[in-house]
Amino acid sequence: MRTFLATLAQHQTLIEQLKSDAEQITQAGQVIANCLAQNGKILFCGNGGSAADCQHIAAELVVRYEQHRKALAAIAMTTDTSILTAHSNDYDFSSVFSRQIEALGQTNDVLCAISTSGHSKNIISAATTAKAQGLTVVALTGGDGGELKHHADIAIIVPSSITARIQEAHILIGHWWCGYIEDLLTERSCFNPHSTSSVE
């Protein structure tokens, strides 16, 4: 029987290990901030709990995280039930996100592809389509990164095989991105809708 303290210890150990990914996490935050500063948008895709993370992070960007500021362009491609069901019914679930990228993706956009295993076919398809259309791909994954890591410009691989722990790490990273982006864009006055500034 698992205890809460044992689960907490497991969580704390994993979160501590994220120190080794700090450079890539920061780099991804800079890429996302640059995209938003240049009037691009962030597209999110994931399945199950990762789909919930997509919605969560997109909401923090569009509405706000901590600061009162202009809305930031973010779309969780997991939320439109008509698109999701029509495409899955008429075509195939493996391309349910790549189809949306075909419609919505622009060369200055970023795809944040979330898969705890790195093996989800529809997430890999989304990443390959995004790359073909000139988007930058940031992957949040776990385990050994799976195939997804090979299709990402930046792959952040949480070193665990336990889905729940990986998801806990992913939302921590997503929250940090939101705060980091708000700080950077506010500091550089990039919330002007006509700004073409970049952040470093």
C-alpha cells in the first residue's frame, strides 16, 4: 500500500532532477517568449492528462498567469469537440492534431507537443507536420523521450517512467514558462501589439 509520504518523496526526488534540464527549459521559455513578442502564437497538443495540461497552460497565457497584461496568443488543439470528432470519424485519430496545424500553423509559431511517453502517434505526426510548415517544436516528454525527441527543436525529457510524476513535472515547467514569459515581455515592453522585439 502506497503512502502519501512515499509519493511525496518520489515527487520531490524527480523535481530535484529537473535541475539538469534547466538550460533547455529556459531556452524553450525564450523561444516561446520570442514567438509571442513577434505576434506569433503557441499551439498545444497532448492526450489525456497532457490534453488537460495543454488547456491549462494555454489559459494562463491567454487570460493571465500573475500579471495584468495583454492577452497572449495560445491555442489548445484539444478543445474543439467538433473538429476532434469529425476528423477522427472521417479520417484517423493519428492526424487529429496535424490537420489543425495545417490550418492554423504559421512559420513564426511554436508547437508545444506534450507526450509523457514520447510515442503517441498523433503527437509525433503533429511535430513532423509543424516542422514541415516551419514552426518551432518544443516537446515535453518523459522516459527516454521516445520518437518525439527526434522531431523537436527542443526536447525536455522528464527522467521518469511514471506518468503521474511526469505530468506533475510538466505542469511545473509550464507554470514557470508562464511566469518567465510575463516577466520577460513586461521588462522589455513587448506587450505592445505592434512590437517585433525579441527576448534573450
